[in-house]
Amino acid sequence: MNFRQFLISQSIIFTASSLVFPFYLLFIKNVGDSYSQFGWAYGLFTLTAALSYPVIGRLGDRFGDKNMLLIYTLGMAAIMLVIPLLYLVWQVYIIQIIMGILGAIQKNTEKAFLARTNEPDTAGKQIGNYHLHISLWSAFGIILTGYLIDFLTVASLFYLISFVYIIASIILLKREKA
């Protein structure tokens, strides 16, 4: 995987996440009876991610950044297909645990890839440009959501985002140009 593939796939990932995140929050709240269940759901996500980082870091070193990002994108594509079908709090908790692991894979791999591919003398500039790029795509996703939701159901938005994650996977699988 070269930097261009990484940048494009990450931009797609951040756009997809931004498109679905506001509605995922509403979804979690609507499944539960109280804000405490909402708190538990996000707590499980964060706790699972935190506990996963050491193992994920070792797995990333062993299997490579590209493979780890493929696990993330394909895993998120599958999760997006399942979310509209959830209706019990315990199901949301299970999804949050899985998403905690997947989120840790993405964050750890993103940082590891940036560390592996940047020269120490220009790393700050390159990482700054990287974050500018993905932040712009994230903002685009948030703005686009406001328009899309007028035409789509919330469930169809999750299905659309699943497809977007698949596109990110395809970008990662493309052969590098010599």
C-alpha cells in the first residue's frame, strides 16, 4: 500500500464515518430506555478499544498495515449492514464491543502507517497535510448527510455506508503502480 492509496482509503473511511455517526448516536439512544444505557454503550466501545490496542499493535507489526485496514473496512461494512436490524440493548452492546476493536484497528494502523512512511525531517508537515485532507472529507460527509437524510431512511443510510466501506477496501486492494 502506498501513501496515495492510504490517503484515499482513509478519506473515504472518514467521510463514511461522518455520514453515519449522527444517526448512529440517535439509533443507540432510541434502542435503549435511558441515557445510562447510552453511556454503557459508549463506555464499552472505549474500554474495548483501550484494551485492544496492545494486541492490535503487535498484530499490525506482524500482518501489515494494509491487512489491518482491510479487516477494519470489511468489518465496518458488515457492521453497517447489521445495525438497522438491532432492536435490543444487549445487541447494541455487542456491536459496540466489535466496533471498539475495529476502531482501535483503524486508529492504531493509521498512526503506525504514518510513522513508517514519513521522513523524520518532514513528518510534521506530511502528517499535518494528511489530517487536513481527511478532515475536509469528514466535513464534507457531515454536510452531505444533512441533504441525504431528506431522501433516505436511516436504515438505507447505513446500507449505503456499508457500500462506501467496501469501496475503501477496493482502494486498499488495488495494486500499487510501479
